[in-house]
Amino acid sequence: MKNVVITDYTFDDLSIEKNIFDKNGIKLTSEKSPSKKELIELTKNADYIITQFAKLETEIIDNLLKAKIIVRYGVGYDNVDIEKAKSKNIPVCNVPDYCVDEVADHTLAFILNLTRGITKNHQKVADGSWGLGIPLCDMKSLNNMNIGIIGYGRIGQAVVDRLIPFKANILISDPFCTSPINKSNSSLVDISYLLKNSDIISLHCPSTEKTKNIINKQSLSLMKKGVSIINLGRGDLIDMDSLINYLNNKTINYVALDVFDIEPLVETHPIRYFDNVLLSSHVASASIKAVQKLRQSAAELIIKCHNNEKLKNIVN
């Protein structure tokens, strides 16, 4: 009997996956949060692997004896050494389309919070006061703002579609997008122009060698004084030390982050202590519908491999 190993998971159980695998005669083995040593032993003889956040590094992939596929629960796949997997002829697949609406909605919620002071205005009233919770100059309308979108994949496109009715001027940068963008108030620009001219910059690109720390000391120096930065892409798109320095220098108006370079965010992390930073704990993708689709899609990729069918979403 073939076996599938789920290296780690944050769901209450694996009933969705088990039901699919049982119907196809595949044995399921899993761990909630294994150590590296446990991970090596767990995956060594796996025919198929699904991983969520566990780091499948070179040493672990080198140790795989039978693996025919690795599937990542999610859009990003930077926790898997895809090149090492490729060298062993192991396809790595992701699930790129399971949470597009959720992340796009979360992005818009962040944008509206930063421009309309939702949480701070609420807190002022809740504390027994009245009036504006933020300076009047920070109460802004999107229709006279430049919003920069870095990364124009599924989620970036969904964010743009949501912004168009607000009549913002939308600047889009994506090296893989070469055709003109035929959407209202939207234009494709180079990254330098976007950085220099955006009032809000929102990140929706994958983590690659070229995008890692795309927000750094140099790129921050190009931005307008008073820019706001949003990240719902990957945690390592931002050099946090540089971001914190610019927050300390008060050249950034607001920051909203759902993802971080190291997760979970440590209790003493300095980003927690700024009153102009909005945080959530990597939850932008969350909804019952999205999680169900993620889990079913991951399991179905394993079944495709098991049945020698053509795989989709191979990232290596």
C-alpha cells in the first residue's frame, strides 16, 4: 500500500484528507509539529508528501527514498528546497487559487483601515471620548491617491478589481506582465516609478531570489514621505530592520502586515510597539470555504500522482 505523509498541519483534524485517501487505498501518516530529526524519519519512506509550514530543506529531501511528489498546503512554497527536489525528479506543487478572494478582501480592509482610521476612531469612542481618533490629514479618500500593487498574479488582480470602484489611481509592477492593463485607472509601470509615486504600496508577489527583501533601505529611500506599506504576500519581502528604522524616523505613515519573516512573531518584536502599525497573524487566507478547498486540492494532487495523471501547479 502506498503511503502519504502530512508533515505538519494547523487544522483540527485530517478527516477531509483521510476520506479521500481511504477511498483510493492510500495510507495516511501525519504529525502536528515534528522536530527536524522526526521529520527526516517521517518522510524517509513516504511515497507522497504534503507539507504546510515544516521546512523541507536539502538534508530532508536528500534523505527521501521513494517520494514521487511534494505538495504545499498554500500559495507560497519557500519552505521547500524546490531545486533539490528537482534534482531528484520530485515535482513540487502548490495550491495557488484557494484563497484569492479572502486575501484580496483582507487587503482592502487594511487599505480602508489605514485611510479611514477605523480601529483608532473606534478606540477613541470606546474609551469614552468623542471626535477624530487620528489627525484630519490622515482621513483620506482613495479617489485622489496612488496605490501601488507589486505583483499582478491572481491576488494582485483581485485587489485591483476591488480598488477600481473607489476610483484610485492604480500603479502596477510585475516583471512577468508585459501587456498593457486594460482596466480603469490602472497602468503598468516599472518598480522605480511605483516606489517613487505611490501613496500606498501593497505587496502581492511570491518570495524569490529577486523579490526577497524587495522593501529594503534602498527602496524605502525612493518612497514618498508619508507612504503606507501593506504586506499580505510573503514575510521575507520586507527587510524588517530597514522598515523599523524608517518607522522610527517617521517617514512612513502607516504599515499593515499579515505575514512576517519569522513566524510566529516574538512577543518582544519591535514592530509590535508602533501605534501606526496594524498587525494580523497570517490569517488573511482564512475562511471555512478556503480551508476546505485548500485541503481537498492538496489531497487531489496526491491522487493525480497516484493515478499517474498529469499534475498541475508544478513550481519546479
